[in-house]
Amino acid sequence: MDKDISGILEGWEYDPRRVTARWIRGHDGRPKVQLRLDLGLFQMEAEGRPDGATPHGFASLLEFYRDLEQSLPASHPALTLNEEACSDLQQEAVQYYCRYIAFYALGYLDGVIRDTQHNLDIMSLVERRAADPELAWQVLQFYPYVRMMNARAAAEKAEADGDIRRAVALLEEAVGEIRQFWATYGDEDTPESELDEMMILQELLDRLRSKLPVSPIQMLQERLDRALREEDYEQAAVIRDRIRRLEQGGSLVDEGEEEAG
């Protein structure tokens, strides 16, 4: 049997500047995803664990531990993750990472959301069950990136569905959770402008917020700012009154203007 993969790679060049992936159909008839590497490729299942394994008879190692948590007392020794257990979970997370970056390159956002959530759930498990904080940190240190990719894919999907407000809300939630992560794990003093994940989310937030319809209060606030810059304080007072009325559930139109109309 010819095991040389040169023919598979022929015409599919590796590009170090971007993630390169493609869909194929396997000999078993199921879709699979291939991720191009400098020395070859990864081929992964599109469903279940990327390597197709079923550890302990479960769809993933995460599912195995979820089952243990449901069936064993919380204090059971099997639920304390030692170095080997944490390493095995981290290796599973690496597989899902390889697949979700391939999915993102292919525009398969549902797959990105699913696989990043899998890795976030692994992190939650390790945070709860690791034998000591140092073991947990080996996995948790990647939380900001995984949470960013999860929110990014979810927001882009919402945008594609035309729900810009939901997309903005998803991003704002992720920003808040990453801030809380760094407040808990000791990097809150680093400016957000130096954190790649926050920069990516903020750029996407700025772009999506610019697509939101401007509310009457926002329009009036812009007029108020302009009046103050031009030192037109009489007009500024009128605009402030209108903003106050709107905030209290009133109408944008003055009573006198309604009577005149």
C-alpha cells in the first residue's frame, strides 16, 4: 500500500500567513476536515472527538468526566484531576483547537461555537477539579483566547442573521468575562490595548456598534455636544429638556410643536 501523502498535498500549498483548511469526504462516506501544516496535514472528524476516539466509551474525555460528576459523590478521589488527567484533558482541548481554527477558516461558525464551548467546558471542569492551582493554570491560561473565539464566531453568526444587537450583546458579555478572568488571575494591570483578545473583540464591537440604528436620545446627545462646542447655551438647555423627557418616557416633540402641527 502506498503511504506517501505527496499526492494528497499536491496543488495545496502551505501558507504560513493564514490558516488553510478544506473539507473532504472520507472513505467511510462521512465529511472530514483537513488542516494544512508546513510538513503535511491534520485530518479530523467533523463530529465527535477530532481523532474519532471514544475514551472510556464516551464521545469525549469531557463527557466521561461529566458522567463521573453525575454518578459519584463530589468528594470521590476519581473526581480529583491529577497531573496525568489534566494533561489528557489538555491534549483533547488541543485537538478541538486545531479543528475550530480550521472551521473558522472555512466559515463554519456553528462548528467554531461548538468546539470552543467544548474547550471552555474543559476549563471549567479543570478549574473545579484540578488537584492544585498550578495544574489548573496549565489549562486555564488559554481562557481569554478561547472565549474570544467563541464570542467572535457567535457574534459573526448573529450579524449574518441580521441581529446586530444580539451580536453586540454577545461581544460585550465576553469582554466582561475576560476582564473578570484577569481580575481573578492577576493581570488586570495590563492595559487592554496590549491584550490581543480584547483588541480583536473591541474592533469587532466598534464595527458592529456603528451599524446600530441611532436612537432619538443619541441624536439629541450629538446635537447637545455640538451646541456646547458652539457655546449656544440656550439651545443646549432646550435639548437637555428634550433628552430628560425622553428618558422619562415622554415624546421627542414639544407640546407646543404638537399643537402647532
